[in-house]
Amino acid sequence: MSEDIYNPVLTRANRLELFTLDECENILKAVLEDQNEKGSLKEFEIVPAIENMGFLGEYYHLILSYQLEKETAQRTMRLFVKSVAYENANMSYYEEKSSIIKKEAKLYGLLLNELKNLSAHVWCAKCYFTRDDLFVMQNIEDLGYRSLPSKTRFLSEQELRPMIKALATLHASSVAYERRHRLTIGVVFREWLLEKSIDPDIVWWTTGLKAVLAVAAAHPRVLKDAAAQDYVANELPRCLDRVYFMANPSPVHRNVFLHRDAWGGNVFYHKEHPQDVGCVLVDFQLCRYAPPAVDLLMASYLNVEPAQRKQMMERITGYYYEHLVAELTDMDIDAQREQLSRADFDQSLQDFALFGATYNCIAATILRLPENYLKQLKDEQPMEFHRFCNVDRTEAVLRLMDEHEDFKCYIYDCIEDLLELTYYKQAK
């Protein structure tokens, strides 16, 4: 676990020293082979992707200038690079974050490129080069997709649907992959499907959990209820331990390859048909092998305000399941035979509801903070940013609730979802 020490580790001599000339030539060769072309590299440039900000890594554009055979003019192409952060708080923090980048790079190289070819629908960019500390992929914006506006806080039902469609395609593709290769993804790729966010030894989770329990104790609905206070202090932490088991493959329900981080910052919408065409998913660093209900729950909890989620959940569930079955049918797969009947799926949603609600509460302490708070902290007070993310954020979260009414109302609504599934459920 990370310590309360800020002793920065630099991962390379220069922030922009990401590639050798030989590596760039190999990247160009891979891209051109994909286009049935041949050519030679003339020069390359690495530019920070300032429009993106990552907490687990850094983003760049790799610009290749090249010349095709039988052509005299030079061309350029722009590729997207995700790398381990140049500056890390300390060695343990670096090791933790670099292992997440390595996981994603390995899965792109070993699995995702093939999964994306099993459906006619685009839901993932192609990866052309991987290393343990970075990977290079198609630039999604140049494929005709765009990210949500930076000030987007929550999604409407119409905006959520393309994300749901993409998840259904991913899940169906993983079922088809297993049938084609006669294997189980969770077994063959076990080494690269390790849990990276939900574990009693992962500081992102434990610092968030501590803050969530403090907010739960302060919730107006239980503040003056002695029995509820006792439950929050003594029973709720043990109850939430069940989430650790829910992060693993289920022994009861059908498991598939999950994205498990589908929120507004990790999806790109089609520029011309944003509500009709499925999204492109990015950031597969937290992916796992578990029931598809987990992805649907997380997408709905993380992207929609609680009151609106409850109103649309039945429709969203039907929309997801309709597209899952359609994708499986196109792949000549019977959902019933794969233990993915509607009854099976509905039961899995009930069984994993606590997972969605708990994760959403903890994510709220990072993703739903007042605008620019975390970015400003990272830019201006890196030691405090490290402390907030990896040591203790309880005091800061409670202070921000006092200072920002919207944030307080939202996180209280999230906590109420959690209490409904725990304290009030056992009280019935």
C-alpha cells in the first residue's frame, strides 16, 4: 500500500522520450499492413494530448510522417498513445499504476484486437504496438468519434443507450470467442485479469471506502437513528466485504469479458449519429471476467443520477438484453444455451446490485467532486493530490460536501442507494 510520503519517481529521462526510431518504424509497418500498403518512415513527433487527463497514466499523440511506395508526396497519420505517468508519487505508487498499464497493454495485444473482429459493430479501437509501459492504438477521433463535452456530468437515457449497446457487443463477442477457441477467457487470461481496483490492499478503494462510511454515518436519514448508527459502524463494513467476492467470476451466473469502467469519460460517440451508433469503449485497465450484469449496473450507476436511474432501469435493462440477444443471434449463438436467458439475467442484476451501488459511492469521491478540484490539486499541490487519492480523502470529502450543496446532495443520494440495499433491506 502507498505510504503518506511524497518522494517522486521519474519513469524516464524525458517526458517525451517514449519511442525509438525502430519502434516507430514497426508501428508504421503494422498500420500500413492493416491497409495493405507499404511505405517508409520519414520522421515522427510525440505531442502531449492536452485535451485528455488521466489519473493512472498519460496520453500522447504519435504523429508519423511517411511515404508510400510509388508515391513521392509525404503523408502523416496520428495515433494515440497511453503511457505510464512520467512522474509518480513514490515507488509503490509507480509499481501499482504501472501494473495497471501493463494489464491493459497485454489484453490489447492478446485478446481485444481479436474480440473486436467478431462483430460488425465498432466498439473498440485497434491496437498496433504494446510495451509493458505503454501501447499505441488508432486515434478514435480520427475514426469519426468524439468524447462527451468536458462539462458533461450525467447522461440522459438517450445518451446512455449507445454505451449499453457497446457493452452488449463486447459481451457477445467474448461468448463467441470462447466458442470459437473452445476455452474460457477467465482461465486462459487469468494472469491479465487480476483485480486492480477492488481489494482490501488497493489504496484507491480503501481510502474511498473510509470516506463512504464516514458520509454514511452523517447521512440525514440515519444521523439520529441509534440502531442505524450502530449498523453503519459495525455491520456495514462487513456487509460491503461481499463486494470483494462479486469482483471475481461467478460460480452461479454466466461470466463474460467485462469492461467494468464504462462511464462518460471512457466512451466516444459517433460524430454524425451519436444516439444510433454504439459507442467506442476505451480504458480497459479494470476489465474482468464476471457476469454481464456487472457492466450494466456500473454503467447505469456511474452515469445517471439516482432518481433518474430508478425511473429508466427497466427500460435500459430491456434495451441491453435486446442487443445482447441480437448480437449473439448474428453469431449463431443461442442465449438460452449460454445461461443468458432473460430470467437468468434479471436474477444476476439482483444478485450484483450491491456491487453497483458500492462502487458508485466510492467512485463519487473521485469522479463527482466539484469541477476541476482534482485537476487543480494534481497540478498545484501534487503531494496533496497523492494524499487525497492514496492515503486519506475523508476530511476533504466532508469539507467539500459542506462547501458544495450539489456535491453533498448527490453523494447522499448514492449513500441512500447503499443503505436501501443493506440496512433497510435487512430491517424489512
